[in-house]
Amino acid sequence: MGRNDSPQSAPEDLVRVWDAAHAVSIAVTTLSGWIRQGRVAMYPGPHYRLVSRAAVQALAPSPNPGAPADALAVYEARRLTGASRTRIVAWVKQGRLVSWRGPHGRLVRVADVLALAQPPAPGGGPPLPHDACLIREAARLAGVSGNQVYAWITRGLLPVWPGSGSGQRVRLADVLALAERQERGVPLKPGSEP
């Protein structure tokens, strides 16, 4: 189904399935499903299956240009927050997490994922800040070692929030401020503002 072997009926805008899918930012499996369903005609090529680019563009949903600048792909949000991909996708499907269509999948805001993934504060402690991230990610973004961040925590210079499964979290702004002060040679004392 979806196959068209007649060379007379072949359109002139034939491209490989992979190229057509990526041109309109959909998964190759989605386009393959459209071919199986007969929604897009497939033509034999010398080495690849071919489809009409115009036919694929007609079926592809238009991208949402309203994505905010801080929206990231789900896999990046997963890496930065420690939340599983399954959980993030479930929150999108449940309508609890706003998402946008990106060039290679759904986009979400890390702050929104953190708000949903936030473990309840033990003993009614302070909630997880919106810019909290894993220690290793904060260290990488600030250009310091993870050991340096742990040293600041041990010295009482950096507040830390407990994490579930994947580790503790710190505010990125605090780590950046401490890294800048250290680079300038400003003495770092416990109790002082980072």
C-alpha cells in the first residue's frame, strides 16, 4: 500500500524518505507510517525509496514559532534535570507540561520540568529554585570542576537541595557568581553572598 511503480505518474520533486522527513522536521517513522497508510505515495529509486516532497509538506504539521528562547529538546531537559524521558513525555501528554514542536522533536522549558520534578522538601524546607541544576551540569556551565563545587558546598558557601536518584542540585546563578569571584581573587567566606 502506498507504493506507486508507474514511472509515468512520478512527480518531479522526488526525494529520499529520510530527506523528506528531515526537511519538514518529522520522524522518519512517522513518514513511513504515512506511506503504509497510503497517505503518501512511494516510488522506487535506484537505491532508496522516494516520495514527493510536496506531498509530505502538505501532511506535515507546521512548526510552532512561539517556542521560548530557553526551550530545549526533551533529551537535553532530561539530562539537565535528572527526570526520565518517560516522565517528561507523560507530563506533556497529561497537559501538565507545555511543549513546542522543534526541528527534531518536542521542546520543553527546563524550569517547567524542574517545577514538576521537584521532590517535596523534607521537613517543609525551601522549595527547589527555578534555576536549580545538577552539580555536574552547574560545574560544566560555570567552567569549574565538580570537586570545586563540592568544596564550596562543604565550606558552606553554596546552598544545596536534595535530589532524587541522580544527585543534589544547586542554583546555577550561585555557582556562576562564586566562579567569577574566585577568578577575580575575591576571598570567599561562609555566610557571604555568592
